[in-house]
Amino acid sequence: MSESTVTYPSYLALDELLSLQRARSSPEHPDELLFIVVHQASELWFKVILQQLDGLHDALQQRDAAMALWYMKRVNGLMRIVSEQITSLELLPPQHFAQFRGYLGTSSGSQSVQFRAIEAASGLRESHFMHALAEHGEVPAQVARMLERKTLQELFLENVAHAGMTLEGLYTGPGPTMLFFLAEALLEYEMQFAQWRFKHVQLVERIIGPNTGGTGGTLGARYLQRTINQRFFPALWEVRARFFGAPPGESASAPTSR
């Protein structure tokens, strides 16, 4: 196809795209379309986020703080979109979901390879996360690739050391420096991710209740609740706690303002 014959529908492959919302309920429940579109849209945004995280990883490896900050700002903007669009499921009342939930089989958001890859790319290595990966058999190649490389925190700390600085120095020394802004952008990402997790928990509880098990054999909202306090950048939380006399390690859980 020549460039002159490229159209909006052909460029976006709309015929194929709009045929992928395949409801399984019979007769088809009208709200199943909403449910499918929200999750498919999330996966598309996950694809873009992974692309940007790759760029961020490369920039940190190259000690290019300015480029890393540029990528981090983009990732944060994308996380705001993902976090906001999932709230579309507030339009799904529990009695409607109950009418087609049985058709989902054993499918579960915990099986999303791209989401697991984002967690791994962001630096999650907690035992709870690794156990969740093992539950689904062999770790997918996309996730394994992220697990094999250095975490974002490791790369950031290497950048700080390479600049002859310390984490505390980023906040107490002359500045603010580019690395300071990057540290704050990384922390913003952590917070955006936690907010997405919290919204997810609230939506699940709103639709199926707090104690209903998940379709994939998980604990439902109780499983998701465990993930809210997971940290990608514990060192960035700990350094600010030192200014207020907190012992090392006590700032790893969710922070509260006092």
C-alpha cells in the first residue's frame, strides 16, 4: 500500500482492532464490552510504558540524567492516564458483573505479562512478587529480561555515586541539581503506581466485595491489598525519613504526613 492510499482506518487497522472485543457471555451482556475495552486499553498503555521504561533504563546506564528525567516525565504522564482510565469500571454495577463474571473462566489480571514486566522493569524483587511469578509456571521471556537487568534504583544510585554525591547530598547540598529532580520524578512514579494499585483495590471491592475470591484463584481484593506498600525505590523513602530521625528501614512502608 502506497503512502497516498493510507487512510485513518487502514493506518490504525481499525477493522482488526474493533473486532477484538469478543464477549463470551451468552446472550451477550452489554456491560461486557466496557469490561473488555478497559482492560484492552490498559494493555495498550502498558505497551507504551514499557517502551518508555526501556528508554529510561538506557539513559541511566549512559549516565544521562537529563534524558532519564525526560523519560521519567513521560512515564509519569502515562501512569496518570492508566490510573484514570481504569476508573471507567465504576460504571459497572455489581449485579451486572455477576451476570457475566462466570464466563471469564480462570482469567485474571494477575496473568498480565506486560504488567508483570512493568513491575520487574521498575525494580520489584520482593518475595511476594517472585512467588506470584512462580505460581504461573515458567517466567515469560519479557518479564525474565527485566529481571536480569539492574533495577532502576541500582542505576540511579550509580548515577549519584558517579557524580560524587550521596542521596542526602541531593537534598542538603547546593542545588537543586538534575539528579535531585530525577529522584523526585522517580518518587512521583512510585506514588502514581501506588495510587493505581489503590484505585484497583477500591474498584474490585466496589464491584465484588472485599472478601470475594478472584477469578484466577487469587484472594481478590485481599491479594491486591498486599501489593499497595510494595516499593521500587526504598532508598528514596529512607533518605527523607533520616531528616526526621527515623531509624533506617522504618520508612519502607507507606508514608503518612504528620
